[in-house]
Amino acid sequence: MIYDFDQIISRSGTHSVKWEFMPEVKGKAKEDLLPLWIADMDFPCAEPIIKALHKRVDRGIFGYSLAGSDHYFETVQGWFKNRFNWKIDVKDIHIAPGVVPALTVLIKSLTKPGDGIIIQKPVYYPFMAIIESNGRKNINNPLLEKDGYYSIDFDDLKEKASLADTTMMILCSPHNPVGRVWTKEELEKLLLICLKNNVILVSDEIHCDLVRKESNFIPVGSLSQDERIITCTSPSKTFNLAGMQISNIIIKNEKYKKLWTKEIFENSGLFGSNPLGIVAAEAAYTMGASWLEQVNQYISDNLGFVRDFLSENLPAAVYRVPEGTYFAWIDLRAYGFTAEKLEELIREKAGVLLDEGYIFGEEGAGFERINVACPRSILRESLERIKKVLLSS
């Protein structure tokens, strides 16, 4: 089946956070605001997923459910074996309603209050929030940036990992928002540092399937059998299923499994799975590959469109097509606006809602993250609006 991602599908009346609840989430917003912020796509799901959901809905009962069948686990196992040659033991797959809730459970069950947890800013901002809200400390290993390209500061990482109270690192792979797909050499070096210092490595790999053709994503868990590695995955970003609230967390260590189970069942109240999420995940991982191939190509073309638009219209912007994710991470500091003024201009005057760079850490001030997983006409209109206000202010 050939999908038409240029088609504009109204999300009005669907309880869409991205489109309908902007004022509640982001504050003041114009009526004609174009939202390119939160990480979901404006594309319909793959047809096999929709058909599988229709079939399940027709059963008519939606009681307490659990993604616990052999078929479910084997489906997840098969996806990662086929795409990344990573053989996951089905006994190591654990279910959570999302990666962020899973990270909270891991922090609470595997670290103690006051512990330091390494992150790499600018980075997905909920990392910072859940670390602090659970009484742990954010230990920043800031990424190094040169001409829009980011790399890991391994000397700083060695120093931070060796601190007595550092017990965990949360790796973003591929990295959100900068779009790096870490190489095998980078991952092996990072692994060596963490494991040498007995730092638990939790890798958020939710964007693992959204990668450019010239890049090669490597699951960090495929590089080592060390049981201090935990991997967080989900079909939610890959197949635009965020509202289905299902994720798969790979935990090998038997002690960690017991602590996870106690926390998720007894303390966090996260027991159970969305019955439709189970069906959607199984259909996605068995019949969604063709849709994914097409959507990845469309996203890549959109990211190239951003590059060409900026080169022609806002040449002072610094931007590299990301190796992974569907985010354009754009450095607008050359235009001389403070982060606050940039936000005001783009939101209130241009009428475009983005995730401002500063929310990913101070290293992101003056940057903007644009979600390009939308029809090209919406992306074009958004960029035209931004160009107009930046050049006229």
C-alpha cells in the first residue's frame, strides 16, 4: 500500500494534545497557531494497525489487560532481531505504559535519594524533571557542539561517572533533540566508562526506528551482555501510537527485575496494559514495516526541505539534517534574539508553536526544535511565518 503523507487530516475533536490543548499546555496561543512541538506525527497509522484495532474493538469488552502472552513477547523479540540483529530473551521484556513512567520506576527502584544520575544536555527535558522530582541529582555531561554537530565529552563523562554518588546514566539514543545516532565506537567507549565505574546504563531508544538511510542505529544492549544495561523501547514514536501507552523495557538482571516488579506493581500503580495498545503494538511489529519505510523517507525529505529553506531564506541559521528522530534542531543565535524574545516572536507573532531550545537545558538557549512529522504544506507555511518575523523584527 502506498501512503499519502501530504494529506492534511484534521485532528479537531480527537482530544489531541498537539492541536487542541496548546493553550492549556503552552499558555497563550493564537487561534491559527501551527503546532510543530510535541512528538507525535500528523500522519495516520499504518492500515494493518487500524484494521487490527477495528477487529479488537468489535469484541466489545475492554477490561483489565496485560501484554503477557507468548505471542506478544515473540513479536517484540522478532522486530529487534530482524531490524537490528539483536536477540532479546523474551523473559527480559517488561511492560510499562510509556518510557517516561518506566524511567521513573527505574530511578525509584534502582537508585536512592541523593544519588547522581548522568544526563547529556541539551536533552529531552522530562529526564531532568523526573530525576529532580524523585530526590535524585542531575549530573550533566554536556554534549560538545561544533557547527551544529554534537559529540560526547568523554573526559568529562569519566570524571562524572567516577563520582562516589553517581549510580546511573540515562542515555538518549538516538539523541533528542540534537538527532545524533551514536556510532559503535562511541557506544563502546561510553559503555566502558559506565561499567568500569559500576554505573547502571539506562538507554532510552524510543526513536531507534526513525533513522536516515545513511545512518546505522545500534542498540546498546546488543554490544554487551552486561546486566547493568537496561533498554527502553516502544512502538509509540515509530508508528505514531503515543496515545496507546505501551512500551517494552529490557531488563536482564534478576535483582533489577524483582525491584522493578515490586515498584511497578506495588508502589507505582502501573500494573496492566491498554488492551488496544497491545493489539496496535503486535500489528505494528508484524505488519508495519512498509509504512515505516515510507514514513521515514517522507521525514527525510522534510528534513532536507528544512535545510534548503534555511539556506535560501535564513542563511545565518545553523542546521544539520539529523541522523535520527523527526526533529530539526536549529541554531538561531546569530539573529541576536534572547531565548525569551525568540519564543515570543515565533509563538505570538509568527503563530507557530515549537519546543524552545532552552527547555532542553541552558545549552539549548537560542535553538528551536521543530517536529517535521507533518504534511509538507504545514511545514512550509510554518517556516515562511518564522522567516517573516525573524527578518522583520
